[in-house]
Amino acid sequence: VPRIGAIVTDSNVGPLYASQVSGLLGTNPVTCVLPAGEEHKRLEQVEQLCGRFLEAGLDRSSAILALGGGVVGAVAGFAAASFMRGIRFIQVPTTIVAQVDSSVGGKTGVNHPLGKNTIGAFHQPSAVLIDLSLLRTLPGVEVRAGLAEVIKHGVIADADLFAYMESNAAAILAKDLAVLEWPVRRSCEIKSAVV
């Protein structure tokens, strides 16, 4: 098991969960907080992260834990793919779309002023740890965005998933975690099969 040397999060998620996650790890990792938002998914963030990793003494045996949505996972994953020519990382996605899609996909990277996701690498996480309770603080617009991805998986690959989403729409929109468990799991299975 690699030593978690750093937690990478953002300014929205970090204040809510970073200290709790750090306490659970028991390894005293450095916490790196990125500014929240797609507009900060830039190469300079990767350079800053790698600098923090070096200052904290991370090496080839270290691992990074990405705690956040898709932007955090993409930036932290690319930093992990680049640092020391590639170290392991673990995804702890905090949005539905990250839980069912981006955390499992292995696509990491950043945007360039001339194009989105044009600088990056394929770097599969060592693990994806999904805790549905992290969705409780998710704004409604983010819930709907993630559910659109689940519905897409149902339309493309699983009619039962689509029917489940349709018949349980109210409970799902209310963030009933017991009702959300199966569609999140099933979407991960579908995405994993594609990857």
C-alpha cells in the first residue's frame, strides 16, 4: 500500500472534508487546495502541485489522494502522472458525475487557452473510493448534471438502469442515498467496461 503523501482538493470541498479525510489516513499528508472551477484547470496548477509534492518530500513510492469533483480528479491525476514520471493516485469523487464517470475513466489533464483537455495523460487511479454521503452537500445543479450522465449510461447500455432512474426520479433528486446507491454502482460498472 503506498503512503498517501498529499491530498489534492479544491476551495469548495477542502473546507468541508479535507481535515476529516486527513485524520482517517493517519499519515499526516500535505493538503493542497486548488481554486474551484473549470477556469482553474490549467497547467500552472499542475506545476504548483508538483512543487508542493517536492517540498513535502513525496517520492516514487508516494501516492496522491484526489478529493473533489472532476476538475480536482483531472488535475491531481495529471500531476500524479507527471510527478517523478508517474506515481499512484486514489480518487475520492465528491460529485455524482465524478463518481460515475470521470473518476473511473483514467483521463487526466488540463485545458489550454486554445482547447479544452488538450494537455494530459491516461493515468488510471489505483482505487476509486465512493462515499455517497459526500453528495449531501452537493448543490442541486450539480446533482442534475451527474444524473444526466447516469441517464446517458442507461440509454446507451442498460434499459433497466434507465427505467430505475425514471421510476425513482423524485427520491433521486432528493438525494436519497439508499436509492442512489444502485445507479451509481451500475454506472461505474458500465464506465469500467468501456474503459
